[in-house]
Amino acid sequence: MSIEKHFPTVRWGILGAARIAKEHVIPAMHASQHGQSQAIVARDQDRASKTTKGFDILTTYGFYEALLSAPDIDAGIFRCPIICTWNMY
């Protein structure tokens, strides 16, 4: 049995377009064999769009609720003092 069956690709939604997303979160996801940056959201959709420059991120949102309800997002990550993630299932 291949490892891909045990660890499928996780389609991540990134909440927030701060510098930490561009410099750390998105590059880490791209370096992962099992993670894909699927979408990013910011209060200002133009800022979200600018953050995706140079990265293969398919979708940007201007409302957090839109990303959280998107059917093509498996998990979300946002910045906080302690790394916080949650499962969207």
C-alpha cells in the first residue's frame, strides 16, 4: 500500500494575508508532500490576491465565512501566538 493512501493531500485554507503567511506558512505548505495551499482570505480581498503572487493558490476570498464554508477546503490555519489549526470536517 502506498504512503499516499495513508496521507492524502490536505487542501489548506489560510486565514489572514499577513507577512507570516507569505514568508512562512505558504512556503512550508508548498514544501510539504501532503499539503496544498488551496485558498487564502483577508478582510481586504485585494490584499489576499497580492499575497498569492508567486504562489500557486487557486482562490482568494474577502470574507472569512466564504473560506470556512468552501467545499474544496479540508483544513484551515491562522496565525496566533500558539500555532492553531482545526479540521473542517
